[in-house]
Amino acid sequence: MERFDHFMARANAAYYAARDPFADFVTAPEISQVFGEILGGWARIAWEMMGSPGDIMLVEAGPGRGVLMADALRVFTPASVHFIETSPRLRESQGKHVPGAVWHDTLADVPKRPMILIANEFLDALPVRQFIRRAEGWMERHVDAGEYVELPVEIDLPDDPESSVREVNEPALAFVTEIASRRAIALLVDYGPENSAAGESVQAIRDGKYANPLNQPGTADITAHVDFTALATAARAAGADARGPVKQNVFLTALGLFQRSDFLAQKNPANAENLRLAARRLTAPDAMGGLFKVLAVCPPGFPPLPGFETCATRQNS
Ligand code: SAH
């Protein structure tokens, strides 16, 4: 028997080590090169706002095939490129797209220098603890021989009605805390609600279809929605500021997704229709555009970041 988050961590490590995740799902950078170009443009502006430090690192967590970074580097040339990636298989693909990158297993291993970090669909792959409210109090889900087992747990959670589920992504909270304590700037893009909510969001995708997360661990991609409120709270508790989350479509539109797509379409008419469809897909309000959110983490008092101009800023206290 093991805790659900331990089960999920093992299952996903096996999945990313052995499988091609892009056979199972499509991510934004795989839909349009403009996604990575916009993140690269954002990083470039953030770097200028930092005072253009000469030793700036551009770090990407969970870079997949490496295409987001390859697109970003057309717009911004940092002093060095770092990847946080545990899968040897994906590291190989990333190396083909981004020669000269340096790999690390965790954020803690990345050198302590000025840093801009980007991540798309990284935090949702990190393991969540799952709690379920019963008459006697909160219980924690464990996994035993392919079945859930609930054990009592001491945990500080809202007083939700019976049968409510809460998910806590401890590695994601630790990740944001580390970004905050480094006084780094980060742009985190992921699937999840604007505000914390009770509810079960764990899902597994095998061969492009929904599957039972407990069956055949390592053959399905297991994800959970990202709790942006919890991440913003963790960043602020560690002395940083958090801006957003804003919806992906609002962010990408503000940063010029449609203008850039049109420009590329004019230069390459054979690809024009693809580019226009891709831009629409990334911004569809009832799909990727509205379900994905973008959160920025930055030092307190940092000036308004592109795409987050309307978000409140917190001064250094
Ligand atoms: N950002 C990419 C890929 C998303 S898939 C895209 O948008 O296309 C998730 C990525 O996170 C994969 O590269 C996977 O190998 C990596 N990953 C998952 N869990 C990880 C962990 N615990 N540590 C480091 N990388 C991890």
C-alpha cells in the first residue's frame, strides 16, 4: 500500500521514461510555433525589466520535446539555457531541438544566478495528495492492489461537506517557494481553475483516451488540475509577488498571438490556414484558451509584467 501521490509519482516517472506523451495528448507549443515565440518575447521583456543582467538563465521545467524553447530562442537569446527534466528519452529529443542546453533533475540543482523560468503543462504532471471528507473527518487516499484505500489523516483543510475531495500538490508548492526565494521570475501555464475549489481532478490518458489512473501504472499520463490560488499564496508566503492567474487566451491575445500568426501567414501562404486555426485553438474560450491559466511570479514591487498589467502588484514590505 502507498499514498496516492507516491503512486502517481512512480507511475508518471515510468510513463515519461518509456512512452511518447505526444502520442497521447497535444500541448500548446506543439500546436503553434507562436506559443513559444510569445513566451520567449515575454521572457525578453522581463529580462529588460530586470535591468538586462548579462548572466541571465532561461530555464524551462518539463520541456517535452523541446520545441517551446526552440521557438522562444528565436526571440530571446539568454546567456544559458537550462532544462529541468527527468526523462532520459525526452532529454534526447530536447537536445536535438536545443543544442547547448544544460539539464537538471530538479530546480534545486539549477545554478543560483538571475533566472527566468517558463513551464507549460509541467505542474499538472506532479503528484497530488488526495483527501476525502468522511463523517469522522478527513481521510487520505492510498492505493493498494489497484484499489483506493482511505486512512485517517491529520490535515488542515476547509470544512467541506462529506464526500468532498481536496487535492494538494506539495511538489508544485515547493517549486513555487523555491522560485520565490531565489527572487526569480517565472511564467507558469497550466490547466486549472482561477480559484481553489474542492473536487477531484485527477485523470489518466492512455492511448489518447481516458483511463482508470490505478490500472497499469506507467502506461497512462496522470495529471491533476493546478490550484493557482494555492501557488500564488505559497509564492507570497515566501516573500515574492504573484500576478494572475489570467486566462491563456487573454494572455496570448495581449502579447500579440494573432498579429504574429498573421505575419507568419503572409510570409508563408501555404501554411496560413494552419496558423490561423492554431491561433483559434489556443484561444478558444471553452477549450484551451479559457481552461488554461497563466500565473507570473516575481520579486515584490516588480513593475507590471506584460499580460498582467491589470493585476494588483504587491510592494516590498
Ligand atoms: N512542456 C511540454 C511538455 C509537457 S509534458 C509541452 O508543453 O509540450 C510534461 C513534461 O514534464 C515532460 O517533459 C515530463 O518528462 C516532465 N516531467 C514530469 N514530471 C517531472 C518531474 N517530476 N521532474 C522533472 N520533469 C518532469
